[in-house]
Amino acid sequence: MDYHIGDHNALSGSYFFGNDTIIGMDFNELLPQFRTRVHSRAQALAAHWAWTPSSTWANELRGGFTHYTLQILPNDLSTKYTINTGI
């Protein structure tokens, strides 16, 4: 997003969101219940303000935020334990 307020001020910003889940096959010989599920989510936000009162003077303010989550789990979460572990 770009927005020019006037001759001397400009605003710009961007936002990114990524979300993905994959099932990793570590080895072809593995049974499906032993595969790995990988879930990742990324977000990024950036903003920029520029003020140029004259051709020889410019001020800028920039900021941003990034958040990344990665979850690695067994593919089969419903597998019951064969012994009573108290869980």
C-alpha cells in the first residue's frame, strides 16, 4: 500500500501472511502413522512514513513486526499407548 498525503508526506505499508501444513515422509519405508506433520505460519508487517520539507532535507520513520510459528508433530496423534502410562 502506498499513499501520498501531499507534496511532503508519504505513507507506505505491507502485510504478509503465510500458512502451510505438510506431511513429511522421512523415509519411504515408514508406515503412515510414523510420518511427521509440519505446520508453519509466518506473518510480517511493515510501515514507512517519509516527510520531505525541502529538496535538501528528508526524514523517515520505519517500523516492522515479524512472527513465525513452527510446529513439528507426529502425523498420527490418535495412537493409543499399549500400556497404561497414566496419560
